[in-house]
Amino acid sequence: MNYLSREQLQEKLHLTEKQAKAFFFLPDLPVIKIGRKKLIAEETLDAWLEKHAAAGDTILLDYTRV
């Protein structure tokens, strides 16, 4: 299983640094926290994105926690 850091998530999804940071605070996206570092399992992210894309969801990011 491959885990993505903020930098890797930013590169994979072509996000700004702020958008990538905000992604880690989405309530329904499982994040692993090791010390201060947060990681997202790539398979989990892909499934999460497919679920929301299939539903036609708009993903709203909360920048107040970044």
C-alpha cells in the first residue's frame, strides 16, 4: 500500500499547497497521522475520488484550518 504526503497529493491532483493542506481536513476522507505528519493511502484516495466523481459531487475545501 502506498501512502501520499501533502506534497505527493499536491503533485498527483495538481493542487496548490493550500488546497493540498485543506484536503487533509475533509471529514469523510480517512487520514493517517504519524506524529505531525499526515498521510493518505493512495488506494483510499482513489476510491474516495471515484465515489464523489460518480455522484457528481463538488468538493468544498475549508481553508480556515490550514
